[in-house]
Amino acid sequence: ALAANDIVTLQAGQRQMYAPCITLGAGTGLGQGVLLWCNGYYEALPTEGGHAGFAPSDEIQMELLRVLHARIGRVSCERILTGAGLVSIYRFLRERGEYPESQKLAAMRGDADAAPAITQAALVDKDPLAAQAVDLFLRIYGAHAGDVALTVLATGGVYIAGGIAAKMIAAIQTGGFMQAFNDKGRMSPLTQAMPVHVVMNPRVGVMGAALVAARLAKDPDRT
């Protein structure tokens, strides 16, 4: 259902026809699904992969894991790769004290919905602390997407959807998202061959539902 201008390609890769695809969408939660070719179209399979455990890949991410684990216990990817997760990352970095907090963001302390302000401060105001938070968020996001892509062998394509990615597209294109996606050791050549796209159309869910409804209308006995 998506047109060419509905997506931004981060990595062209070498798409394998009819191969599995994955979609991930960070927003209020971390949605995650698998697309498998079946009977002439891709069948969407839901998962709860967003609740997989967070796997840190460097020292600062290990420190983040320790801090969050002390606060909430088990740390799933969804605890980090959501709007609320971005706020948690920001607070973690603020407490580390590497960069000072701006007065604007300091006024929002205690606001659970501070993610849009943090994103704007990072991408528009060039606030160092907010920019560090967004960069860490995107590196974790990219690493998780790469892990899922390896799990499913998603040589058909990786589609990053959800409200957050579209708002951060400039940072995704220039930051550490793809570096983390492809930082897979001896498996890096495999992930580097996978097409990776960001879905920019916010109506993608409705569009997909419409396709399913059209198929069911043609085959009402299908379950």
C-alpha cells in the first residue's frame, strides 16, 4: 500500500524476493511484527518482541541497564524504545552530569510526556544533553532492529514505523542508528545486505487494515 514517497530508505541492501520482512514501531509502546509471504501476499504476524530483554552493547548502555534495573527490575526493550523511554534516557544522562540541563527542559521535570520537548531541543535547539539522549536512544533502537532482523533473517526488508522515527528522521539519517544496526560482528555482512526503510506515512496501520479487509471480502471463508 505504500508509495515511494511514503518511505525513506536508510540502506538499499539487496532485497530478496518473497523473503521475510520485519516492522518495528516505537511510540507509546514498541510494536513489532513479522511479514511472511503466503498465497501471493505478505501475511502480517503480530509478536510481543518489544518485551524482549534489553541487550546493552557498550559501557554507557550497561550503566543505563544497571540504573533502570535498580529502579524497575527487569528491563525490556519497550522500557527504553518508547516516548517514556526517551525521557528515562534523558534523566539518566542528566544525572551523569556530562552536560548541563537547559532551563527550558528543567522546567519540565516530572512531566512524563516530555519526549516531544526533548526531541525538539535536540533536533532544533541543538541542546547538548537532549542531543546525547536522542543519539543514545537511536543507537539502542538501531541495535535492537538489527537483532530482530537477524532473528527473522529479514532479507526482504526492515520497516521502521511508529510515531517517533518519522519525527527523528534527520537524526536517524545522520546518527548512529544504522551503525548500530550493522554492528553485528561476523554477521555484519548479512545485515548490511538487508534493505532498511523508515515509514513516513502515519496512516500505514489504517492502510494495512484496509488491505486485509479487501482480502477478506474476496474470501469470506478465510480465517
